[in-house]
Amino acid sequence: MITENELKESITKLVSATAIYLPEDVKKALNDAYERETNPVAKSVLKSIIDNIRVAEEGKKPLCQDTGTVIFYIEAGEKFPLLGKLPRILREATIKATEITPLRPNAVDIVTGKNSGNNTGEYIPWIEWDIVPDSDSATITVVLKGGGSESPSLAKTIPPGLGIKGVLKTAIDVIFEAGAKPCPPVVVGVGMGPAADIAMKLAKKALLRPIGSRHRREEIAELEEKLLKAINALGWGPHGVGGLTTALDVHIEAAHRHPAALSLGVATMCWACRRASLRVTDTGVEFLTHPFLGGE
Amino acid sequence: MTEYKLTTPISEEDVRKIRVGDILYITGRVYSARDAGHRRALELLNSGKPLPVDFRNMVVYHVGPVVKKVGDEWEIVSAGPTTSARLEMYEAEFIEKTGVRVIIGKGGMGKKTAEACKKFGAVYAIFTGGAGALAAKAIEKVEGVKWLDLGIPEALWILKVKDFGPLTVTIDSAGRNFYEEMKEKVNENLKEAYSIIGL
């Protein structure tokens, strides 16, 4: 079984790589958007995005200076041997990755405004947990969430009478108001449920799904297609200069709601949709999104 | 659309020739400033104290870079623009009181900034957001840093740049604001977007 130190090293490598290398599905979506685009200014914006991805990879440098807030999503088996040690491992890996990459220190004290200097602080890195029954392995996903693309995010509760159309309209309005600010083409996550916090968590979690993937329920998959089409009909385009691709994709996650409440969350992720996963089993670590890390 | 290669300092006369849609490449010295930097600069100016650098006829860049210290020297690792909309609350006064000529950021700025650009002779230009690795290639050297107590992203970085661009002008000194015009166009598309979801 893997030791605490070995896991810490692997997670450090994962966090560091997340800042430098976009996942393949995001790169492909950006390339496809470039091929499709007919507006010359939008095409040149997409070209600079694609050039930037290459420059970052070649120089092994963070592709964006905002290396985000560090967020971990854990799916841990109930019998995963390092379960209780994970919070410390994740914190120490964050500090180490900040130093070696380097990442920009982005954890600022709410009251004093003082930057901690190492991307850790109260509740940070943020960790979301799912416990998997009868399993002794774990899947660890890191997301580096930029600050600019966080500003349009919204959670609210609407009268259930407005229905799902009311939710989709709110999402369209969010993207309309956001314009160029969240670095489009964005990925949009929409959550629905009985309370604002639940909806927002689901919206964020929706951003983890690969570009092009659809919800397991056909009715919700259709909503994703419609909302994507509607957002792209707005015509903001890459960086708001006009063009075909305002969103690379839309993902929706939904919980059962309360009879009297329909809450929704809208989360936006910039084109630099930085997420990476690894899986730890009793035979070792497998880098799921960035397999080349296994050979380094 | 005209392409301009500008070297700092930049005169008001030169800036007033630039129009929305023009492309700029800047060589010379660029100062970084984000939220806390703008706030501190205005606090100092409003209490009659000098700034550590003179922004007159110079360039301010909305950026919080990733930096690395090698020996005694700072090195820029990644340095794309931050969202300029947050600086809207400061920028008009900043333009008026510092005499800055070119503002670089991303995402556009609002009416107050556009009015100040017109009145005092300044332009706002964008670099592709998120393209931090690409932007860092144009930065030759860190010539100094002030206000490090604000933290690395918010400090005032003095950057030596060569052909920093392409920067697309979205606010000029003739009163045009590209993103305001774009929002009107997008507003016309809202109805179609709603109809796709059945409204």
C-alpha cells in the first residue's frame, strides 16, 4: 500500500500539473471552437488561447497567472487506509505545489486582507467528500478555480411555479450580464434542488464532468443541449468580442427539491478549465486525466 | 484598424489618435495595479503624498502575476490580465489624478472610465484573458517592486516589456466603448436565446 509521503508527492505533482496542462477534453473543445469560428477577431482570440496553452506546456509554466483557489473533490472508499490523513496530505501538497510550480498565493484573510503566501488558510484548500461503500481506494480530483470567473456565480431560490424554464432563463441572464468578464468561452454548471447551498454545490460539481458528456437522465441531457444552444445564441463569443462560442459546454446536476422551493445555482468556469484526477488503489497511483505524470 | 507600436512614455497627442479596434504593441515600462494598488494610490494622492512611481504618460496593467525569486531578482512566470471591471470604481479618478495614458486589462470597463478616457486623453486595451504564459514572454525584466506588503498579486510591479501585445483597444478617447456597443448587440439576441428554452 502507498505511504502517506508517496501520496503527498503524487498529489503535489497533480496540483502543479493542473496549473500548467489543461485536460485533453478542454483542449479539444477549444480547438474545435477555433476551427468552427467565422468571426476573425474571435478566431484571433482563440488562436492566442491555443498558443498560450502550448507556450505554458513547453515552458512548464502556469498557463494563467490566476492559479485559482485550490479545491479538492474526494471520492474515498470507506476502507481507504489513508482516509483520516487526507486533510493533512492535501494541505501539505498544496503548500508544496505552490512553492515548486510556482502557483500564485491566492489565500487572503477575510478581515485583515493579509495573504497567507501558500494557498492555505481557514477552510482552504476546500475539500468536498463522498464516501464510497465497500471500497478501499480513492479518487482525488483537484480544481483550480479562478477568481474572475467566480464573479458571475449566483445562487437563488425561485418560486417553483417558474419551473425549470425559470432556472434556464436565470442561467442565460447570468451569462448575458457576465459578458467578457469570466473569460469566455466558459463552461457553465447549473445546479437545482431544495436549497440554495445544495444547488450551488451541485452547480460546481457539474463543472467536473468532461466537456461533451451528457447527464444520465435523457430529459436533463436535453436541457443541457438547449441551454448550451441558447447561451451561444447570445453571441458574446470568445472574450466577448462576438462569435459562435460563448460556452464550451453546459452541465446540469439536480437533486429532488422541496415542494415549496426551487433553488438554483449557476457556476461559471473560464476557458482555462483546470481540473485533474488521480486514483489510489492498493497497487499504486494512476493519473486519470494527465497519464503522462505517471512516467515522470 | 491601425496597428501602433508605442514606446513609453506616451504623449496625450499620440493617444488621442488611437481608435477602438486598433491594435497596440507596447515597449518600455509598464506598472501593475489591481484593487489594493489603485486604492492605495488614490489614498496617497488624496492626502497629498507622492506615489513611488510616476504614472504620467505611462501604462498601467491590471495584473497580479505569478513570480519567482531567483537570487535577488524577481522573475515573472505568468502574467495575463485580471478582470478590469473590479477597477471601475477607481479608474476614472486614477486617470484624472495620475495622468496615465494606456490601461491594459481584460473584460472591458464602464461608463465612468470611458468618460475619463475622453476627458483626460487615455485608452483602454485588452490582452486575451488567461493567456498568462503568452504575456510573460513579452516581459523582459522586473525592474522593481513596491508595496509588497499588499501581497504578491496586489503589489506594484515595475515591468520592462518588449512589443507587449497584441492589445485590442476597446475604449478610446473619442468616446467609444466597444463592450457597451457589444452588449447592445447581445441584448438584441436575448429574445432568440429565450425562445430556444421555450420562453
